[in-house]
Amino acid sequence: MSREAAFIAALRGLATHPGARGLVDDCAVLDIGDETLVLTHDAMAEGVHFLPEQDPADVAWKLVASNLSDLAAKGAEPLGVLLGYQFGTDDARFLTGLEDVLAHYGVPLLGGDTISATGPQVLGLTALGRATHRPVPSRAGAKVGDGLWITGPVGAAMLGFEALRDGTGADSTAFSRPLALLAEGWALAPQVTAMMDVSDGLLLDASRMARAAGVTFAIDSAAVPIATPEARRAEALRWGEDYQLLFTLPDGMEPPITAHRIGTTHAAEEALVVLDGIPLTEANGLGYEHS
């Protein structure tokens, strides 16, 4: 078990409120009167989630978009964000990017906090949303026989990262300014049995969704759309940060948006994910986890 997984397992003993969903979901879900609030928080660290020399405007964009992607996976409408900001090398550029992304999604900044510190920059953002459909989709609803679907290709963020890292001048937008698929999440929420966004790698995130539901996903790798050359398909399935939506639908049901069926839900087996008939484990390197 990774350090991250072990720590989250320990936190579950503290997160006893029903809104925490046992810490197996992307967001907290709170019923308040006739409304349901959806809340999420993600952090980004220099040298881990963004490059030290990366444009701070792009860092601001990614910080907001990655959090809104969690709301998208719940079919939630964003209400606002709270920023936790450590002063960096170019605060003005960060503010420019923050203004751009908030305007793009029509989301207000509601508050937050700022600090000064030494060492790599660490940023945090809390996003608040309102459910557009109830019950709010979770990771845990997949049923045996359900189809497993994804909204679009994986691997584009990997190529964008490499373009930035290597200074090739190739398009890096998929990594530096990803998009939260809010409209797709709103359309899918009334139909899906389970849904989450792909942030840490398709295979790893599929295993998390399978574990939450107590099932196994059988995935056909050739059915997964990729943005990379075919020779790099295995990497694309594991790299992450593409923020596509991964979801399940009852067998025979077609999604209301363009999407790709990539597998089927089976009764639980020893492995959470079976790829092209081969059971996979964490030892196979399913995706990105903090060590």
C-alpha cells in the first residue's frame, strides 16, 4: 500500500459524517434543505504537478480546472472557489491566469488565504458546487453487466508535459490548461450508475471505481481512445491528468453525449481491473500515486 493510500485509510476513521462518503469519492456531498452542496479540495505542488519554470498563469488555470473537474464528475454546477496561495516567483502572472479561468467558467472567487514560505510552491483550491441531479453520482454505483465508458482520449496531457519539459515547442495545452467537462457531467448525471474524472491514470482510477463498487472492470485496451502514437498506448492508459469522465451505464444504454465504451463490469475478482484478459495489480503500475 502506498503512503498516500495508507494515510487516506487512516483518515476514514475521522471522516464519519455521511457527507464524506467514506472518503472513497471525489467530493463531499451535503444535503441542505432542498439543495445538495458538492465540495472538493485539491492541492498542487511545484515539481510534482507543475514544472518550476511553468507559466504561473497556466498553473492558476490548472488549479481551478482540476477542481472543477471533480464537480463535473458529480454533475454539479460550480458556485465559487476558495484559494490557498503561497507567494511565488510571479504573482501577477498567476492572477492573470486566475482571472482567465474564472471568467471562462463563470465562477466567482469567494475568498481564501495567502502565505509566504520557503521551498517549492504549494497551492490549494476548494471548489463549491450545487448538484443538478439527485442522487449525486458516486464512484460506488457500478453494477455487474454495466458498460464502462470514457468521454475522450487519454495521453494528451502526457504529450503536453513532455513538450514543456523538453522545450520542443509542441502543443502543451492539454497539460497546462486542461478543461473541466462540466456540460458533459450535467448531461450524464441522470443516467450513470457511477462516475469519476481521470486524473491519476485510467487504469488506476478504474481500479478505484471498481473497489468502491465491489466489482471488477474488464477493459479492452484497443477500445480506449488515445492521443499518443499507438506504440505508447500502455503509457497513455497510466499517465493521467486528462480529466476525461469515466462512467458506467446499464448494458444497452447509450450515453447522451459522445463517448466510447471501453469495457464491462464483472462480478468481483481478485484483480480490480482485467486488461485484455490479463488481471492487473498495483505491481503493474496502474497510474500515479504519491509514494
